[in-house]
Amino acid sequence: MKRFSILLLVFCTCFTLAAWPQAERHKIITFDATGAGRHAGQGTFPAGIVAGGAIAGYYIDAHNVSHGFVRTPDGCITEFDAPDAGTGPGQGTQPEGMNSAGAISGLYFDSNNAFHAFLRARDGTITEFDAPNAGTGPGQGTGGSDINPAGTIAGQYVDANNLDHGYVRAPDGTITVFDVPGVTPGNNMYQGTFYALNPKGAFVGFYFDVSGVSHAWVRTPNGTISEFDAPNAGTGSGQGTFAVGINAEGAIVGWITDNSNLNHGLLRNPDGTFTEFEAPGAGTGAGQGTLCWSVNIFGAIAGQYTDANGVNHGFQRSPQGKFTELDVQGAGTGSGQGTQVSGNNPAGAVTGYYVDKRNVNHGFLSMPE
């Protein structure tokens, strides 16, 4: 299963704007799961942070097996595995969503390299499940991308013919499957992770058409699906519009890849208008530029940019458009290294991981001061 490793928001009231903390300094804490490997490509990968400060994610151990973890606001890390997760390289457990009640959604790869969704309750109880007609072969199965406060889980599955489909799992376990209208069978469809499902039940994703161009979509709580493309999105293979996060107000974030293969940060406002922007310092070459992963209730956006040397840097963009750069001390300065953001929460705390000079990954938490 592939995962894309993801503003100027219009507000209705002055109260919402006033509630956003205008911190210019951030305190950064680094952390590693106990069993995290210490070789290139291994380490700790936070997937996101919820209100209250709990962080969920996964780590890759010395044998290249993935394991889930949850980090409480006081810094305590609990590691866990889905009961039927495989124990070989590339297998294991990968959380992809968490709600404020402490329930975690995600997927695990079994011993046959098929994947299955899981729900971990706050008490640690794990329920495994599959969407109807999900395939059971290598690279097939069910993923559990995100979970909202009500306990609804949204994700995607790959059937026995290697075709992608979406699904929604209600809190009572009922699963509804769907396809984006117009998607040609065989094309890849992705739902964003961790921040793709909002409290109202709307969620977002993107798919690639027969020419390899990406198009974004949003599904409302009643099941209506709308596709959209940003005005300056490229029309070549690997280019287009990518949607990976949505907040409670319906603001959607992601990025576009233009005709020069340069990435630009993207906000789709609740009224359907678009704002594109660049993080200061973002490179202007192919594969460089700005990516956005999440937008909180106040309109603050968390993301990262790649500079002219191929190094990654984290940022948070305030509702007023001001950037705070987030570079973790100890992050590598070579191409592909640096700081990579996973998301933010209503308090403006940001989490993600950084890649050191040995290409080992470590978690971080950035908190406004």
C-alpha cells in the first residue's frame, strides 16, 4: 500500500481568529520508540497529533519490521502490534489515524504481505477487519487511514483484481464501500492519512487517471463525491492536484505539482476557492517546493518544503499567512534529509520526524512557547 510521505482560511467570526495562539517561538522535543532501529531507513515515524497532545505513529526496528506506538502528552510511549501482523521485513503494524478519545486506526501487513485494517481502543483492545471483497494476496487488502471523534473510520482497499476502492466504517462496524465517479478501473486511488477525515464525516483523497495525472476529491457525510483540480496544477504524468487533509470547517489542504514538476502548497477554502503559496526558502526545481499535510480548526497549516539542495524543512503557517520554520537540531543537511512534518493540532503543536546525517529517522514534537 502506498503512502504519500502529505493558507489562507476564510473565517466567519473574529472570535476564531483571536483564539489562535500567535506564538513565534517553538520548543522542540525529540524522541524515539524503545525498539526503533538505528540504521538507514529505520527509526521512529509519528503519523500525527490530536487535541490534548497525544501522538500516534510507528517505528521500524532493526529487522525492518514495523510496530505501532502511542505517545502520551507526558512523554510515555506505549508500543503495540496487531495480533496477526507479520514479523518479516516490510511487514508489521502501521497506525495512520487517532481521535481525541485515544482510539487508533491503521493497517498491518500479514505474513503473506497482504494488509488489513485495525482499530485499537483506548484500553489497548485491537479489532482487526477487512472491507468486503478486499483481496488477500500480496499488496492487496484493507487499510484504515483515519478515525474521527465519533469513531468512524475511512480508508481504502485493494480487491483481488488489484483495483482500488474506498470505504467508510461506521462506529457499529458497518462498512460502506464506494468508488470515485469517473475513475477508470485499475487506476490508483488514495485517501489522505490521519487528517483526511473530519469530525463531520467528510474526507478527502486523490486518484491518478489513465494518463497518470492526479485529481483530488472530497466525499461529504451523505456520500456525495466531488472532484476538483487546482487552477495551476500540471497535466502530465505524476503531476496534478493532491488533497490529504480537511478540517471541521471543510478547508482542504495538500499541494499541486505543476507542469515543471515543482510542488506548491494548496488550500481549498470551504467556499471552493483556491489559495496556492510557497514556503520561504522552498526550492524551485523539479521535485522541490512546498507540501501541506494538515490544517487545524483555526486554519493553521503544517507542512514541509524542500530547498534547492534537496533538504527538507518543516513549517507551520498561521491563519494570517505567517510562516514559522521548524528545523530540528540534529537533522541531516544532505539531500533527502532534514525535518518532515506529519501534522498539527488545535493548540499549534506540530509533530513529525527528522532524518539525521546517517539517514536514521527520529520523532519530534514542536510546541508553541
